Amino acid sequence: MIQYIKRKDLDILKYDACIENSIQSRIYGFSWYLDIVADHWDVMVLDDYKAVMPIPWKSKYGLKYIGQPYFCQQLGVFSKERLTKEIQEEIIKKIPKKFVKVSLNFNSDNFLTSNMKPLKNYILTLNNTYDALFKAFSKGRKHAVKVGQKNQLLLMKTTISELIDMKKEFYAHGNFPIIVLEKLNNYVLENNKGFIVGVFKDDNLLGGGLFLKSKNRITYLFSSFNMDGRKLQAASFLISNIVKQYENSNLILDFEGGNLPNIGSFFKSFSAKDEGYSNLNYINVISLFKKS
């Protein structure tokens, strides 16, 4: 049986246990994470939490629509056992028709079905020594890392507010919900769900990143670098050091990006592989003429 259960009626312990123990487990699916990043969210539930599909939604002009929240790359179906494509499609069909539009990213372990568009995300499995992993970097990326080393860059503590200020100053596409990121950062650091690190040159902050940690994944959630940081290859230096720190761990370094060609090329240069995920997108035409 597939049910649509509102957030307030969820058995949170069973829900989070399903996310934790699912084949497709991602940090984005946990209740604490969605409580921070989503305006509202409910869940499609199969049987007694055998599988779940979070439904993040918003309301505008009295109309409800499903949309992917910021800082939440992959959701979709999470199941304790491998499901068939038919069951996944059945769960999708049960999404209430009250939502006039659906745009929802499914994770890389879900099936690609109708109304879905493939997307790119790069990952690097840290299953070898740093030297072996570094050897697989592209020639240009190896050079970039060495530029950072030559300039004696250092990794030290920084704050999310400093990285946010840097993003606003040095990036043209710096439009994102700052309050959501701050709340996420605070929860992650207070509950040991990740870490934030800055890259410095002579006590001057060049940039840095916020990383999430969950089960077998380290996710590169947010970063920013100033002009000096770009010249001194601070981003390459940062990622290279994360690779070194977690060498031989079998953890996955999730770059959380790759659809933009330049960003995709950058991540690929670390010998990262494309872990394709998908976006479900359709409009309920009838619902457009009927407020829920």
C-alpha cells in the first residue's frame, strides 16, 4: 500500500530509519535536513516505511507545487530493499493531483522513467592511497595542486558567514537563501554531520568549503573563493587535501555538481566519474484550474 503522509503525521523514527538503512541513502533525505531546507514537505510511504519518497512543496497564489529545495541535490525513492521500476512508477503515480507542477530530483540509484531528464553529478571513490589517486588527476589539475603547495597555502578553520560574504562579493550567481545555509551549517557543525574548512595564505582567507558527512559520503555542499584564491588554485588545493585526508577510506567524495560544463570539467579533472541522477518534471493541467 502506498500512502501520502503529511509531515506532522509521520512516524519520524521509522522514516529516518528508512533513510539511514536504504540502498540509496543520502543526507538530504533525513527529516532534520528537510526541516531546514524545505518550506513544507510530506512523504509518499510504501507499506510500513519499507520505502519512502519525500515531497518538498511550496504554495504560490493558492496553488501548490513540488520543487527541489536549495542545498538538496538528490531525493527520490529511498528503500530498504531493491525495488522494481514498476513500483517506483507506482509511487510516482500516487503523488496527489493537487500539485499543479512537479519538479523533483531523483537519486542516482533510482530508475530513469518517463517525464525524467538525466543530469550529471561527479563523484570520486577514495579507495586508494593519495599518491595513486593524485596520479589519476589530469595534468592541469596536478599542476594546479602544486601551485597551491608552492605558495604554502594552509587549511584552517573559517566560518560560514565569511564564505557567504565572499560568495556575494566575487560571484555573479550568488543568489541563494542565506538563512537556510546558515541554519544548515549550524546544525551540521553542532551535530557532527560535517565540517567547514578555509584555505589561507599568510593568514589571509582565500576561500573554503562546507562539507557534509553521512554514511559513506562526503558531500562538497558549498564553497567560495576570492580572486587571490583563484590565482593561487585554492579550490584545487582544498579538494586535494580532502582526498589526502580520507585516502583508503572507501568513502565517496560527492562533488554535488557537473551540469554546468566548466564546473563539470573541473570536477572531472580529479578523475571523478559521472554518477547520473534525474529530474522528474511534469504539469497537472487539470489542477491549474482547480485550487486545492
